[in-house]
Amino acid sequence: MQNWILREALSEGEEKGLASYSGLLRHLLFHRGVKDEAGAEKFLSPNYETDFHDPFLILNMEKAVERILSAVSSEEKIVIYGDYDCDGIPGSAILSDFFKKIKYENFYVYIPHRHKEGYGLNIPAIEKFGADNVKLLITVDNGITNVAEVDRANEIGIDVIITDHHLPQEKVPKAFAILNSKQAEDNYPYDMLCGAGVAFKLVQALLRTRLRKGAALSVREEFNIPAGWEKWLLDLAGISTIADMVPLTGENRLFDYYGLKVLK
């Protein structure tokens, strides 16, 4: 049997801002930084249409999207290189589902062996991709520390787009584009996404962009993808958000709130 020890009781003024909620819920909300009923409503019932941030606010998003759609237009071989955990694998599935939805077949997913290859990119895999005529490599939940591996990919003609959420080190890879809101120069409003969360933001951006410059239709319109189709990917983003133990605040609450609905 457990005895729960609550933090200090709220003052009368502190309780007033959350008066319509029960005592315990007021206590829990307040100590999570929620001080009024408007904030509580947003915390408890996030809104898909208004609470997600514009994906193009992530540094380098436009550059990454244009390179991916250029590869699709040119039928270049793409590899999605995901981490082997319960963030990288669902994140890789999110991107895989996007390519399948637009009926693009010249890609494959590569998950490195945890014990034989270890975490992140590795040179033997890069060499294999070069021999396989891969032209674009997209990482999921890894890559931000792989300076030498990205250099080798550049040498053999493979562009690398890094999607990651781990802390950048002093020296970052010379990738074609890096999507990681923890970069010092990135002004994205929320920097605690998991790897699959970053992959989901990339899909959001891809759907809004034109496949070819000068085209009248967005990817969503050109491939007749229903509005809101990407919501069916939120189970994967939600599982990753919980499994990777990132804070359940901001957009992460959206991933899990709607991810649970998809799982039902």
C-alpha cells in the first residue's frame, strides 16, 4: 500500500483560478504550471486544429521538404535510417506510411542491429547504401552526432537529412539539412519532441508542399490524400512519446491525447 504525500496546499488565491475543478485536480494542475481555467482546458483537452505548431517553424524544414520531394520527382532511391528503439522504429514507420500513401516505391527502411552495429549511423551501412545507389538518406531519432558518417555519405554522393531530438554536440554533421529544434539557432516554440514527433512534423510539412516547383497542387491534393489523413499516424507518434519518456507537455500531449484515440 502506498501513501501519497501531496505538495504544499494551494492558497485561496491560487485555488480561485481553478475553482471549477475538484481539489485534487486543482492541486495536480497547479503544480504542473497550470494556473487558470483556460490553461486547464488546453492542458486537459488539447485541440488538433489549433494547438499544433506550424511545422515550417522548425529550422531547415523547407529545405528538407524540397529535397525529399525532388527525390520523389526524380525517382531517386531513398533510405529511411531509423533507430532500433520504440521511438525510431515507429518514427520510421511514419515516414514509410507517407511514401506508401503517395505510392512512392523506390525507398526502404533500414534499422541497424543493436549489438552488431550500435546506435546511429555507421560507415559499413553508408558504404552499402552507396553500392545500392541510394541518393537520399533520412535519419529518424539519430544522426546528430554522426559527423564522420555524414562526411562519408557526402563523399559518395548521398545527401543526408537528419531528423533527431537529441542534444547537438559542439561539432554537428555537414548534412544537407538537420531537423532538430534543440539547435541553438532554432526558434521552434517547442523543443521536447521525441524522434517520431519530429518525423510527424516532417510529414505535416510534406503534405502541405507542392511536389514540383510551379505545380498548382499540394502533395495532399495531387495524391488525393484526405484532409486529416495524417491523424492516423498519431498512434505511432503517441507510443513513441510515452516510450521515450519525453515530457507530456505542449505538442507531446497532442500526440498522446489523439494517439490514444487512434489506438482505440
